[in-house]
Amino acid sequence: MSVDPSATMNYVEDEASSGSGDDVNMLDGHKRQSATPSSSGRRKRSRKATGDAIVDAMLEIAAASKMRASAIMKNEDRFSISKCIKVLDEMQDKSTGMDDLDLELDEMELVAAAAGYYYYNCITRQTRCSSSPSGSGFMNEVLEGPDDLCREMFRMDKHVFHKLCNTLRHRGMLRDTAGVMIEEQLAIFLNIVGHNERNRVIQERFQHSGETISRHFNNVLKAIKSLSREFLQPPNISTASEILNSNRFYPYFKDCVGVIDGMHIPAHVPAKDQSRFRNRKGVLSQNVLAACTFDLQFIFVYPGWEGSAADSRVLRAVLDDPDQNFPHIPEGKYYLVDAGYSNMEGFLSPYPGVRYHLHEYRGANQLPRNAKELFNHRHSSLRNVIQRSFDVLKARFPILKLAPQYAFHIQRDIVIAACVLHNYIRREERHDWLFSSREGVTVDELPDFDEQPELQFASSIEEQIASSLRESIAAVMWNDFLNKWDQW
């Protein structure tokens, strides 16, 4: 049997890479001077005899490393490969059975160090599983600590976190394992999406291997995504209270059921796809079509489109594909959309070529000068709800602000899971601190480079119906504005 030194080195580095990285540095920094035997003292040996000697030496040193690793663990001393090699050096000095071998011991020491390191990791993992089945000390610190700590680390209140864990457990979407309870699995996922943390940071925080972290992240992602049909529901067809209780919006927008817009999420894609995913601002992104209610809950989410795709094109693709399950729009009802979409039946856009964004109505020229400007201002004010929804979503899950280096289908699923969690929190805790911070706040929306629809998808009949509706709303709104002057 022969030993491939390069394979030996790879084995050690792979094992060390699952830890903090300190051991790799110590291994790379360990320089040994090989003793070069004199030519006169060199003995001739057959290949078989040399191989047998190497195997015996490896087994002997590995066994010693195993015992040494166990002793280090009992003494609660920090284990490292450099310490293992130091012990091997002491063994070599005391050894008499290998004095006559003209072999360099570097390769054998590396194998022995790897064996000890592997054994140490195995027994410490077993100890962790048996002594702390409910999770790491970090979990206990967060769940038994102040409420603000839970909100910061898990991005939700404690009772919401526990209820979500119970839901996933009782429905069989996740299961407790020998070393990682569902609570800890969910916490791992929330720490990653809630702080955009790297795998190595999460390893250190939860004291699990990189493989364990990745496995539970993907399991939780799949489980939460499976809740999308339940928590991404069609809107209520009755007039929303946010409209009903406002003289600015009622009765003009009484048939509006929600708001639709595109959201660009930074994307990490291969070089061959980057031209398609580069949006008009020059940033690599995926274009996410989203619809929300006036209660800041998402109705529909369609991620994965390349950033260069126009919003109107994405909407048309959704409407043309029954498999996307876009919520049916009852007759006479409609969504508010911006100028990037066609004005057509079921989708009410503002007047083109007329000031629209809220910041354009500030200062000396704040009052609207005609019916079209008044309509656009109130349309923009009501449609701002989706900007607030996006703002809360990204504030809670900062991973959506940067391009995570996952496969693209994982990046797409993260968007869906984030929207599901957003709705879940909204339903379970009406006074959630992030939602409360955006209550009544207007989120400034910067105009796009080109807000005109890419293509006119609407038929002439659809355009006539939508234009007629917009004209009638604007006329009544302007008449009330001139005669009542209640508020504009």
C-alpha cells in the first residue's frame, strides 16, 4: 500500500475547512525540516517492505493521536493540528522502532493529525448532541433573554417564533433530529436571511458543521416555501378599510383590491447570464412581480425574471400562464399599477406625461392644477402601500439587499420564503415593531429611467374600458376637490 501525499493534504484541509479556519492556518504555517540520510547509511528495501512499514507507522501514530485528542478534550484544552503534530514529534523522539527507517515522516504526521482531528470532531459532536438536545447556548441566550434580542436575531417576536415552530412540527414539514431541534433549525435559517451571514459565521454561532448548517437551511427554506399557498392569498373583494375610512380615496377607489409593482433584488448569476440580468441601472438583479393588499400583505409573488425585463412584460407572462395561479380579478375590480404598465381592464395606471411621484407635489407647486394631476397624486399616495411593503420586507431580511452567492433557484426561493414570513408575522402580531415603524409613513419612490410600458398589450376594447374608468374617477374627484376642499 502506498500513500499519496497530495491526497493526504487534501483530506486534512477539507476537514479543517468545516471549522473556524484557525487549524488550516496553523497547518500551512508548520514547517518541518526533513532529515536527509547520508548516502552511506541508506539501506535498500523492496517496495513491499517499505509500504508495510509506512502502513504500520501510520496506524501506530493515528492511534496515539486518537488517545491524545481524547485526553485534550477531557482537559477542556483547545485542540489544533499543530498540537497534534507537537505530540507526534515527542513520540518520534522516543521511538526506537523507526530509527533505522530512512523515511520522511511529514506525510504520516499529516494523516495522523487528520485522524485525531476527525476523531475529536466526532466525539465532540456526540457530546453536544447528548448534553444539549434543545439547542446551543446561543439559542438559550436568545429565547430566554430580552424581547429585543429575539427580534434582532430571529427577526420576529418570541411568541411568533414559537408558534411558527409548532406549525412546522405539527404539520410534519420539519422534524427534530438527534442534535438539532426544529427551533434551532429555524433559527439558523432566520439568522442567515435576517443578517445575510455566511455559513462559517453560522457554524461558529450554532456550533455545527458547515454541512449541517447547509442541510437545515435548505430544509427550512423548502418548508416555508410550501406555506406559500396558505399565506399568499387572493384579496378580499370588499372595499379595504384603508380606502373606506379616507375621504381622499373613498368612494373613488372603492373597487380597488390591491397594488402591483416590480421589485428588483440583487442577483448572483454566472457570467454568461449577466447581460440578461443587468437592469437599466447597470445592476445585476432579478425582477420580482409582487401584488399586495392595503394591509401590507403580499397576495402574489413571481420572482426569477431577469433584471432587464420590463415590468409590463413580466405581468403579461403571468397573465398568459394559467400555471402561475394569478388571483382572479372579479368583474369591475382592479389593481393599481404605475406608468410602467398598460392601462387596461383590471389594472388602473396613472395619466402618462403628468407629474405623478409624491415628491413632485412638494414645495411651491404642491397643489394640483387639474383633474389629471389630482388623480395622479391620489393614485400615487394609495399605491405607496406596496413601497412600504417592500421597505418592511427588505428591512427584516437584509439578504434581499445583496446578492447572496447561492444557486439562482435558491435565490428565487428565498424571495418567496421571505414574503411568506412577512405575511405570517403580519397576521400573528399586528403590532410588530417593523410594521409599526412604517405605519402612516410615505416611502419616497424614485422614478424609473423609463416608466412607459415596453409594449402595449391591452386590446383597444380593454384600453377604452380602462380609460373610461380613469376619466370618470378623475372627473368626480376634481369636482369634489373644487367644491368641498376637504383635503386633497
